Amino acid sequence: MALPVSSYKALVMGASLCGALLTQSAAQAAETSVWQDVQKAGVLRCGAAVAAPYVMRDAKSGDYSGYFVDLCRDFGERVLKVKVTFVDTNWDNLVAGLQSNKWDMAMALNQTPERALAVAFTVPATDYQVSLLVNKENPKFAEVKDDIAALDKPDVTYAVMSGTAQDKAISSVVHNGKIMRLPGMDEARLAVMSKRADILVDASDTNHLFALANPDWTREILPKPALAKQGVSFGVRRDISAADLQVLNIYLTQRRDTGEIQQLVDKASLAANATK
């Protein structure tokens, strides 16, 4: 017996709704409530690969510091209300340990498409980019703020460590200036300190460290357009729920917008210089 058209439509709509609900349930089941698991365990585990000023470790005490350490500890204690532990690892194993659930968060990961295939990223806590450092008394830069084109002149010499990402980045935009490629960063810094070169090219975080150690003569420039800019974030498991990821993203966004993260960066940079 044939069904009436109205009954047939109702049957199709019911089947479609059932299928949609099953699909939604399957998608939700595939997501993991990481923070719920952390709260049940009573501890947040943070994977720690050392790189100042993000993550630092005292050789004698084994204690961790750095601004990603501060953020991880604060998020665990203040938001999740759990203890926080730091698990020692290296950069080769930081992502793999996250995938195998050896820790709940990986600290200070540069956002790259390749890593995004393996982990989920939070919003950036800070940004990595290539920056420029100059002598603030150098008359060549008296009128220059951050325009990279205004710095590309035949009488301007850039000091950079040969073969680095910084070398590649500056070489792509400098067509008139001279590039002094040196075997190490110490040599590049010395070239600017001795005024054999005008501009030190390095990652923004390490240039910031150097500037804080030499505030009497240094000036940092974040060029526009930005060079090799990437977000530096926490890495979490790819199956984390959207709601859990939002919790951490809101936390980071608020702390960044209020300037608190920059204060932590400065504190960690000063501590790194004191250790040196």
C-alpha cells in the first residue's frame, strides 16, 4: 500500500532529523573535555621545552620560569583550580608528547600549518617576528619609525647570522642596503655595537632581551610590513572540545588586551638577562 504524500514527507523529514542528531552526537563524542579530565585528575600538566624568555629552568633547583610558565601556572591554579606541574621535554618531542597525552598543554609553539595538522592552537599569547635593533643615536634613523622601505638605503648595513630564518627574511626585502652575514649572533651583535653595521636583524624576542640589557643605546623596530610573523601559542590536543578551547582563548585574549602578558614578557626577559 502506497503512503500518502504527506506521510512520506514526514517520514523523510524524520529520518533526516534523526540522521542529523546522530551526526551531531558522533561529532560531540569525538571531542574531548580536556579541562574536565584535568579537574578530575587534580593537576594540569604543561610540556616544557626550554627557550628563554618563554620557558626557562634553573639548573640547580629545577624550577621553571618564563612567561609561558607564568601563564600556564595562573590558568591552572586560578581558572581550573588545580595544581600545575611542568614536564621536562625537548622541542623534538613537544608535539608528540601532547598527541600521546603525556601532557595537557604544550608551551610556546610557533603556529605553522604543518604543526596544525598534529595539534590545535590557542589564540597567540604573543607574536614571533623578525625585528630590527639600531643605535638610537644613529642619525640615519632619526626620521625613520618602522617603514622597512625607508631603511633600505645603500649606506645602511644590516648584520645578521648567516643562513638563519632572519637572513632569509631580510634578504627578501632589502635590495639597496648591504647585508653583513656573520657566523653567529654574538658576531652580529658586536658588529652593531662597534658601529661596523647599522642594524641588527634577529627574532623579536631575542632582540628584546638584548635591548633590555642595553637600554642606554638600543632602539627596537618592528618593521612594517612584518617580517616572518607567526603567533606563539599554547598547543592542545586536536580533539579538544570547542568549548574547552574557548575557555583558554578567552583567558589569553583578556590578559593580552590588558597588557598583562607584555608585563610578563618584560619580567621574564629581565630574569633571562640576569641569569646570563
